[in-house]
Amino acid sequence: MLRAYKIGVVFFSFVCVLLIAAAILPKEVVIVRTSIFKASSSEIFEQVNNIENWPNWMPWIKQDSTIKLEFSKIIEDGNTHYIWSNSNNDKGELKILKSETNTFVITEVRFGDIPPVEGKWEFEETAEGTIVTWSKKLILEYPLTIMGPMLDGAMGADLETGLQNLKDYTSQ
């Protein structure tokens, strides 16, 4: 009986520490990855700003062979989007909200009931090549804030894969 009590106290203490940590951690999580490309900013911008190009290099599309994409009409000054679904009945939408030629693209991803995720692509030409920065900004609600530190590793790996895929695709 005493052993069960001790286990209960340890478990309760662990849960309390997690809940306190979740209350202290920031709600906003920003994940950023950068890579240098040999391709010009205009070539990379064209790949990112035209969502019909995303299946060529987007890691999440490449990871799921059952994914179905439905593209909107291409609109020059933003608000173009695609909707996806897969065999697990997962559904979502990616929108290009705003872009400036060869400089940046701002996106928004919606997936189920999860708050939207803001994405940003930035392109900077230098002597070494084009520096491409891809970032994702998430707003987490309590107690999900406890997941914030883990998201950088999980989502960051996908951003790195996407940058590498895009680099490989634009250097063909």
C-alpha cells in the first residue's frame, strides 16, 4: 500500500512539473532553417511562389503516396492555395498570402482543428549564392506549449529536407 502511495505521489509530482513548465513556456514557437543555393533568387522564388511546383520538392507531399491535391486558379498577387486530403481522411489547406518578387513568400497552413501555421520564405542573393530561409510560426495553447521545444527537432528536420529537395530540384 505504501509503495502504491509513493508511486502516486511521484506521478502526481511529475504531472504538476509538466503543467507548470507548460504554463511558463512561450505560446509562440518559431522554427527556422537556412540553406545556400547555387540557383538564382528568381528561380527559387518561382518554385515557391507557384504552388503547382510544390509537389516537386515539398517533403510532406513526398512522404504520403495517398495524398490528393486540388489547386486553386493561379493568382498573381497572392491568395492562391491548394487543398489536400489523404487515405486517413486528413485534410488541410496551404495558402500563399503574400509575396514580393524574389524577396519573400508568406504562407498559411491549416490542418484540421489546429490553429493556422504561418510560413515564411526569404531569398537573399549573395556572392556565395542565394540564402534561402524557411520559417514556421506556430501558436500553441496551454498545455500544448510543453511540446514547443520538441517541435524544432521534429518540424526542423522536415524543413531541412524540403530545403534540400528544393536545392536538388533547382540545380537540375
